[in-house]
Amino acid sequence: MWDHLWLGARLATMREGPGPYGVIIDGALGVKDGRIAFVGPEADLPGRPADLAHDVRPAHGAWVAPAPIDCHTHIVFAGERAAEFEMRAAGARYEDIHRAGGGIGATVRATRAASENELIDAARPRLRALMAEGVSTVEIKSGYGLEFATERRMLRAARRLGRELGLRVHTTFLGAHAAPPSLVKDKAAYLTEIVEEMIPALASEGLVDAVDAFCESIAFTPEETARVFEAARKHGLRVKLHADQISDRGGAALAAKFGALSADHLEHASADGLAAMAKAGTVAVLLPGAYLMLRDTRPPPVALMREKGVRMAVASDANPGSSPARSLLLMLPLACALFGLTPEEALAGVTREAARALGLLDETGTLEAGKSADYCLWDIGHPRELSYWLGNMRPQAICRMGQLDA
Ligand code: DI6
Ligand code: FE
């Protein structure tokens, strides 16, 4: 017997196929032991509903879609940087604040001063806000330590939050986030520490699912990034990259060369870089929150991504500087309005493609039998509405790893 079964649902499975959104009308969805046991037309059910499941529920035509996934966040941090936002509103530039010791450096100082419990207490309400939107899975990066102990504390906090909240947390080591001279005395020595000490130790503790770096004029060069990636490879870890956000540093091609799961931002990515990404299966993660809040004027080359066949995910980039986001779903209409994504691409971007960007497509991201039961019920007329309403969308019911909350 299945644990529960929805009848009379409209399903946006987000499976790739002939129809948009992978739609099935008059659909049914059954769940057993945390997994999707059945998804398809009600007429194809292998028996009478009452014989199939303990708990049979009418969906009354509600839409069921994969639970959203936030595949790029820096959501564990201490403090906030609203004062810098005010400075930027008055004309200061993000890079200049960063070079003057603010920006990432300011959050590093606050995070170094915070205990593991304080980091957890600070991040919990941010994650709860995402969870209220139905989010099942969140990638969380370190990178506000820039020293072993704090990087480790951030990753431990992320893992503990996942367990406490019943959320799937994917951790990313972003030791190569920045190296401001006020905080990192010797950049070369710091890189050696990342490569020879941090990655091996944190990986062996099971705290790292992937490794990221910030390849940018204000952070690490492509050569430095490659060193970090070599170390990740040595420890069997997949990589991803903050690439070509402020300038074209060849980040897209570098990510592709290392078979990265994703390359993120990409406002300045070149056509060749994107072609290499398509070939390597590296997903482009688009971050409209950072674009909006930095008042960027050059959107990522979405038309070129489509042309080259690059998969596109969408994420919040939740962080205290460039994207103080408390919502993932808000990024859908922003991705459409600012970047020209179609509503279907935006929804795929926080479901199927976000799962792909985390290497989790076999586990979640679409409604398919055998996958983890991660879905939401929405009281809407069509799934395109998820890319249309600007803020405050709440599912009627949420199921995360089989735990139904309705
Ligand atoms: N790119 C980003 O969007 C964040 N980090 C990065 O490398 C911004 C982090 C911050 O401003 O605190
Ligand atoms: Fe980021």
C-alpha cells in the first residue's frame, strides 16, 4: 500500500517531452516510503484508489509540480549589509566597497565572530522563508570564513540546518571566494592552504558535496581557480564556478574544461565559453536577484545559451551583499522580465535544471516514479502563473522527501 495518493490533480511533471511543462490532466500521484510510486493519468492507476493507498486525497484540480530547488545560495552568514546597500543607492560601486574592505570582507569579519549556533540561528529564518514557498533542496556555500575553522563552521551549520529542518542541503566549499589583504595576508599561501589542507580535511569529514570558486578581477584568476579545481578532482568532488559576472575571464570555458556541474552568473560569458559548456553538460545558473540589486545592465546571453544548447537554471544567490533574497519564487518573474526567459524555462530553472545543476536529477527535480517525493500543490489556473505573480506565492500542500505537509 502507498502512503498517500492524490486524485483529480493537474500535473506539471516538468519532464522533457512533447508537451510544455510535462502536463498530465486528470492526473494521480502516489507516494510510498518517501518515493513517487505512481505519477500519471488517473485512468492508468493499477487498481481502485482505496485499495492502493492508506490516505486518498482529492486535489480538486489543483496543480502539482516538482518542489522548487535553490541551487545557488550563500545563506549561512552573520550580520547584514544594508548600510552598503544604502551607499550603493547613493552611487558607490560594489567593487569599490569590496576593495575598501567592505563587501564580502565585512561579512567575513561578522561570520568569523559568530559561533556555529549563532550561524544556525541567523540562517534558520531565511531557510524557513524558502521552505514556506515549498523549496525542498537548497545548496549552501561556505566562503565567509576564508580560514579553516570558520569555513568548517559554516559547512557544519549548513548540514545541521538540513537535518533540523527536514530540508535537503547540498554543501559547497567556497574557500576561494575572496582574498582581501585585510583578511588574507598572503593570497598564494592561502590558496596552498585551500588545496593542501582545507579541501582534503573538509572532504574527509563529509562536509563537502562540491567545490566552487569566484573567478573574477576582484577575486581569483583562472590559473588560481584551476588549482582549486585540480584539488577538488583529486578528492572526487564535482566543481562549479562563479564565472564571468563582472568581466569575461574565460570562466565559462574553464568550468567546462573541468566538467563543472554549473557555471553561475555568466553576464559576460563568450559564445565559445557557452559552446564548451553545452558540450560538457555544464548548466548555466542565472541569478536575477544579484543582477537586479547590483543594477547591472548587461543580462546574461540567454539567446546564445539557447542557441548553443546550454541548460539554464535559476537561483536566488541569497547572500548579504549582492542578493539579499528571501524568496526563490520571486526569481521566476525576475528571470522572465530581466533576462527574457519564458515562464516554462523559469519554472524548469528552479526544478529540473536546478536539480541537474546539483547533480541530483536522478533524485529530484521532476515528477517521475522512483524519484524522491518532492512536490507542491498549487491553487493556480496554470503553471505559467508561478513565473508571473510577483512575490508571496504559497503552496497549498508541500511534500519533501515524502513528508507531506497539507
Ligand atoms: N558572487 C556573488 O554573487 C556573491 N559572491 C560571489 O562570489 C556575493 C557575495 C557577497 O557580496 O557577500
Ligand atoms: Fe553567488
